[in-house]
Amino acid sequence: MTASTASLETLPLLILERICEYLDNDSEKRCSLWAFSLTSRCCCSAAAAQRFCQIKLELIAPEEPDNPLRRWAEVLERNGNHRYVRRLKVTYARRGDKRWEKYLLRQYEETEEEKDEEDWEMRRSFDMNTFCRPSKSRLKENSRGGIIYNLDDIWMPLGRFIGQLPGIQDLVWDYGGYMPPSILSVISAKGCRLHMHRFHLRSLVQHRDSPQPIHPDHYALATSPSLFSIVVDVTSFESGGMLNYTEEGVMRMVAGVAPNLAHVCLVPTRASSELGNFEAWRLGKPAWSGFFPSETIETEANQLAIVGNLRSLVFIGHTRNGIDSWARLTDFSRLRCLIMPWRLKYGVLLAELATRDVLRSLRTLTLSEIEDETDQGQEKMKQLFEGLDRLQFLTLEGYISNETFDIILCCHGGSLRNLSMEPHRDYDSQNPLVVFSEAVVQRMAEKCPNLEQVQLPINRTRGDIQETGIYRALSRLPRLKRAFLELRYSIGPDEEFWNEEKDGEHPFTLYLEAQEIPFVYLREAFSNGAVDASLALSIFNLISSGGSLTYLRLEPSRKITTGNPPGQFLCMFRNMLRWFNRSWVCKRDIRDRLTVRELDEKGTVVAGKEWEYQFSDEEEGREEDEIFGDVFRDIWPQKTSKWWNDWESLPLSEGSV
């Protein structure tokens, strides 16, 4: 240990600084970098540039007595650390409310479990530094929040603080939708990029009969050359039947009013069910009159002669204006990231743009809610992937056919780095979905040598040769570092492969209650749904045997392809299944240490109490629930009085590990 430290101390400062750059993994916590800085004074000094390159200010209120701004000012004053700050995030922190603190604690625990997954998901969205991207929770519907402090004077200290940062490049504003003019003035003077995660122009919410010009401060923000990325809630109607023209304003900004706006994310929100909103909806939404409705000739900045240059366009859900409207506002040849729900009319446009090589720069594509199984819809999907060039990040959710997946492998397999597939279809559909069998995954491994991350559904079959063959095929991805596998199990014959003309009526059309499910089907479901730490470790070892896997998340789930499956809406039955359905994360660190950690342990405890309640006293247990205990003991012989604890996963097939 001493010799290692001594040799590290003898390295030139420049080398130590380069090591710190390598350890800075572009995340918010950067644990490795901070650990290195604690090694010695020399390492701490070498890490200063990276440690202070991004800082986060969590404010309750700008004028709070114990303002973190003061503490940061003191820290940065030492050794002239101001010069290192490149990125600053200002966000909202709520304290003092015990219920809120408990909620935050619970959210923090969940975030610690989900942090890696969130970073992984965010890398598929805005094409920028991770610190500047919006959080996963911000991209959820109806998440507008933060208190608006619209008195500019109280923001003056923050403005002076930013003014003392000579190298500031990015300001992330996650403190409500109000942007203080004093802050905007400072960052504009510095040429700093502005990222607003709760962008809102309140003056564009207006009465139907009296359109008003936009507030000067809001117009200054909308036209600011500093504005670089925004996440904005969009809706047509507000409380009291007010009209919201935020989306129309943003579209005008994209068309050139905001000259450097590069990343836009639209989050649809729902209007409340007030009587005034119903009346507003009945009357419809009049066309927007522009930023200055009283002027007959709009200013030059308002005209649509300039075409925008978006690099990311993200639709979290369906908005009033579809992709066809946005395609007229910005140059899609520069677009690198597109995330949107699928619709046939949009698919027709995307296929046409791809065929004409307009989407030549697109590298990240997410298509959700793919429900169109028509021949025309599938043909446009194929044309789209045949026309696109070298996708690196691809996420599809909905109907994914075998033919579509084959085209993806042939056209993009060599360039794909991140692949996420969530195939499902309508309950009444009989069209086949892609199934990630051993053969399909093997072909994926052959066609996608550069895959680093995958998210796939895997059908569990009691750890037999077919199932272990899938994990073995994944091990043939030489660069695979991270994998998320949804381990699906069925209760009864898999409806996806059931053909009523050939196989007759599906047996579950006769069973409406969980207790009526035949013994043999319950036994299969319990066996496949049971995932313990030992099985998780075995799967990790098998997949990592041929590559560089460092992270594996396993999440069991019941496969449902009918509208009313037996026991689905019975809380007791779901808890009984949950007792076996445990999710795990396996990680291998840089020192080759392997950890296996269960997720949502609280949910497991609740499920265990259900078993104890039902079976701790056999005489008081409900007779109709005895089938669950009988199935359990048939698989796992009783060893203790609390026999529901005496279970373990079926091992993988011999010769597979």
C-alpha cells in the first residue's frame, strides 16, 4: 500500500490530471474521481480542475439564511478554484416539511437503485453532457414544479456569483420556469449556454377574448442566443378555460427566434376537469396571433424565414402538433436524436425523409407506442430503417415483427451501441412478434459486434437448455458492458403462440379466479417466476464469460397478452407471485469484485407477509387458497415451520455455466 502511494506521488502533475480526466465519468456523483482526490494531498490538488468543473446549487429560496451559495463562494475562493467551473446547475430543494423529507428519503433510496438505469436512459436523449440533461423524473407528465421567485433583486447575489466564474460554459436552470433577467444578462454577456428544464412563458397563457403580447422579459428569454436546451410542458387549456400557446411559441422559437436552440423536449400535460375547461374544449382553440398580436407587421425576429437547427427533438407523449409540423420548422438533416410515439401518418413522413437521406445525421431513435400492425404501417417501418444510416442508439416499444428486426440487424447492426426492445401487441392480434430465442440472440451477436448495452425480454423456461442458450449467445457480444433483462414467465399456455384454429379454445377462457388455475400451470409459473441471488449470479457469470459485462439487471415479470388474465387484479395473488419475483443487480467493479444486490426489498417484505398471513395457521387459512400452498410444497419440500421461506430458484441447466 505504501509503495503504491509513493509511486503515485512521484508522477508528474500533468499525468495525475490526465488520470482525473479519465476517472470523471460524466455523471453527477463521479464517485471514482472523489475517491481518487482523497488518496493524498497531491491527488487532491491534481483533481481540483475536475472536481470543480461542475457544481450543483440546491436552493430552498434565494434569500434563505443558510444559502449554499455562500458556502460555495467560500470553497471556490480557496486557491482560485473559480477558474475551474464550467457547468453550474441551480435546482430547487424543499426542507422543513417532515412528510416531504420522508418522501425525499424514499425517492433517494429508489434513485440509488435506479441511478445507473437513469443515466443509461438519459444517454439516449439529449446529445450533450450528462450533467446538463434533464432527469428521468422531469420527463414524466405533469411534473411542472418549483416555486417562482419573480423578484429580480433577490437573484442579484447569484448573478454576481456567476459573474465570478471566468470559464462558465453551461447554466442548468431547474428552479421553476422563471428566468431572472439579471441572470440572463450575466450568462448572455459570457456567451454561456442555458439549459432550462422547466421552461415556461406564463404570458402566453391568455384569455380567449383578449390576446396579449408576450411579456418583455419572456420575449428576451425566448429570443436569447444563450438558450440551448429546454424541457417544456405543453397543453392547450389551463385552469379556468385559459388558452395556453406555449407550444406555438416554442415552435416559433425553433424556427429561428431562438437562434441557438438545439435541444427541445415536449412533455404533454392534462388540463383539469373544470367546467370552464370543458367549455374551452368545446369551443376549440383559436389560432395563435403571435408574440405581438396587435402589430400588423411582425418584427424580423418573428418571421419564419430562418430554419432552425435542432439536434434533439423529444416527444414524451402525443402533442397537438405532430412531427410533420416540426419538420417544416427545423433542418432535419442536422437532427441527431428523435424520440416520439409512432403513428402511421408520422411513419409515412419519416420513411419519406429517410429515403431522401434527409435524416442522414440521426444517431438516436426511440419509437414508442407502435400499435400499427397493418401492411402499410409495417412497410413504412421497413422503409424507415432501410433509409436511415448508422443508428447507434435504438429503442422500440410496441409491435416489432421478425422482419423488422432482421432489417435493423442488417442495416444498423454494425453501428449499434445501445439496443432496447420491448415487443408487445394488441390483445386481439395474432401477428407474430420477434422472440429473443437463442437463435435470434445468436444472430444479433453476429451482426452487432459493437453493442455495449442491451435491454431485452427473455422467456423463462425453467433454466433449461433453451433458456441458458440465450445467455450463452449474449456472452458472444465482445463489448457488452451493461444488460437489462426482463425475465418473463407465463401462467398457463403462452397466448402468444396459441392458435385457436389449431389448438382449440385457450383453457384460460374458463378460469376467472386465481384459485381456479390448474395445478400444473401454477407449478410452472412458480418455478419460472422464482429468481434468487444464486440464479442472478449464475446468469451474470454465464453472460460475462465471453465478454466485458460489468452490470446486469434482472427483473421478473408475468407475461400478459389477454385483457383479463386470471388473478391479475387480485392483490393477494400478485403479492404471492411477488414473493418469488425478485429483481437483482449484479455489478463487477474495476477491482473485479462482484456484488449481487436485491432491488425493492420493501416490496419483498410485503409479499412475505401475505404468505405468512395466508398460511401461518393452516386451520384459519382460506380453503380456496390451499392450492397455492400445495403447489409451493410440491416444488420445494418443507424444511421449517415457516415453509414459505424454503424456496430457491431452479438452477441453470448443467454444462451451461
